Amino acid sequence: MLFNLGISWTNILNFLRSAVDLIAVWFILYYLISMFKANMKTMQLFKGVLFILMMKLLTSVFGLTTLNFLVDSIINWGVLAMIIIFQPEIRALLEKMGQTKLNDKKEMSDDDKERLMDELVNAITTLAKEQTGALITFERQQSLIDYINTGTKINADIKSELFLTIFWEGTPLHDGATIIQGDRVACAAAFYPPTNKELSPKYGARHRAAIGISEITDSLTVVVSEETGTISFAVDGELRKIPTKELRASLVNELHWFKSNVEEDQSHE
């Protein structure tokens, strides 16, 4: 029947190959644009690249020889320039793509989750009240082992007193991030690559580091400002202030600790 209609398997395969090719290109472009749009500086540069490509199209169509030569020269040298200009963003993209996914995670009971949440909320609230600067990162699906290795490994229970001790200015571990894996404090004094975003001067090194790690991993980082005691969440390259009274609910929402239980209850209904 297909051959009677003038359609062969070769045509079908060619169509499928073209469709997959277009989808792949669309996905890559979408991913790159999503990455660049988080930084206004790189977004402007990206628009400049699109402008050059449009100029190339117009000069070719209208036969503008001299202008076409100039555009070709810019494009030929532009590849090297792009690598240099976008080096931090390219590095961030490759790091994010290369992160190891975590599949084996220790399951916590509801009682354990409630207890750990109490400890975390108490610690963060106290740090904010005392205006003690802090940087606490929760590992989610992507592994943070490379960053854990930059700090001092602890492998301790999640305790409010532990966080208050770590971030006390008199300890050598206060300068850096504390990373939590599941129900354990993996390390303290870990260091992250700072973001290249243009931020307000009111944001210091902690906030820049928090945004930086959130740009290249799916982690959640809680930042406590030592100047104001403000609590902020850094997720997906963005910083969001969290009122103290909403801290617990926000943590539960971001960490999805109780999500599976809620879904199970809904399915039974």
C-alpha cells in the first residue's frame, strides 16, 4: 500500500532522521538559551551572535561583497572569541551535564524526617536571629562529591548544635559551606565557584557562592546573611528570600521529603 502511494521505507527513514535531527538541534538551542538568559551580560552577547548571523544571511542574499567579507572575518575569529567570552558558562554547562545522578539514597522514616526538619529549622532560625553568616547546601539528585572533597569531611548527625558550632566565627570551619547528604552532614568549609552574574553590592561572597553552585547542580543552598540575618534560598541560579515563619514549609517543599507519602495517600483515595 505504501509503495502504491509512492512512499518507500527509504523516504520514511529519511523523514524520521530529519525529525530527530531537528528535535536535537531545538533541544540544544533551548538548553543553551535557558543557560544564557540567567545572566544578562551573556544574554546580550548571545543577542550579538544572532545579529551577526542575520547579517551573514542578508549579505549573502543581497550580494554585498565587502560587507560579506567583513562578516566572514568576524565569524571565523568569532569561534575562538566565543570560547573565551563564554568560558565560565561553557564550563558550568559541562559540569552540570557531567554530574552523577544519585539513585541509592537511604530512606528515612517520617519520624526521622520530622526530627531532622526540627533540627534544621531551629539551627537556621537561630543563626538568622544572631546574624551569624551561614551557607548550608542540600544534595539532591546530582552528586556534590567534588565539592565535598574541597572541605573538611564530618559525616555527622544533623544537629542544631553542630551547625551553630560550625558557623561560629571562632571556628576554622565557619568560612565555607556545609553540605548535607540525606540524613548526614557530609562536610564543612566546602568551597564553590562564585557566580558570574552582576549582583547588588549588598550580596557578599556567601551569596555569590550559593548562586554559583545552584547554577551547575540541582542542589538547594540556604544562605544566612551576617549583615541582616536574612534567610535566602539559592536554586537554579536564582536567589529567593524566605521569611522565618515560612522556613519550614519552604524546606519541605524544596526537599520533597514528604512528597512520596502524600502521593501514596492520594492514590489510595
